[in-house]
Amino acid sequence: MVRGDRVDGIEYARRVNAAADLLTTDVPVAEVARVLAARYGVSVRQAHRYVEQAVAQGRVAVPEANVVFTVKLPGSLAEQVRAHARASEATLSAVVARALADYLRDDPGGRRPGS
């Protein structure tokens, strides 16, 4: 059965990696596509796209899953974050994730004065 849904980045990476793994076993490309189509319930055409990606890049990194992380912020700070996200055409999640990653990279031990 062919699904019409798009897969997330994690599932996409898994499928490309499955194609890459099959390609290392000297299975012909057309057969790899048929195996992937059956395994994942996609069209042979879509499976060929996974194979093409695997041929071009080999195995790809599987992205880490996102989790919901709720925090309370002062209203003015929340509005600054929203404004920055709009101005940079980014999501709130992307802005906050980048800011926290930068903060933690600059201070890995959490030893900032006054903390």
C-alpha cells in the first residue's frame, strides 16, 4: 500500500541508510528499490529517491528527536524572542534551541558568575 504522508527527518534518514546498507551487499539498484518499496509501503519511484540519496551521500546521520520542553519567561523576553524569530524567518523552537546551544557551548560547566 502506498502512503501519501511525508516522513520526518528521522524516518527519512533510516530509509536512506537502509538503501545504503542494501547497496553494500551488491544487490542491483532496481532490486534495492523494490525491497525498500515493499518494506516501507512506498512506491518504487519513491524508493528510487532513497536509493539515489544513498548513492550520492552514503549513510546519513539520523537526527535527534525533538521533545517538548516548556518554560516560563518574562513577557518582554518572550516577545523579544518572537520578534527575533519573525525577523530571521525562523521558528521559535529554532531560535531558542540555537540560543541555548550557544549558551551551553560558551559555558559548558554552568559556572557563570551569579548563577
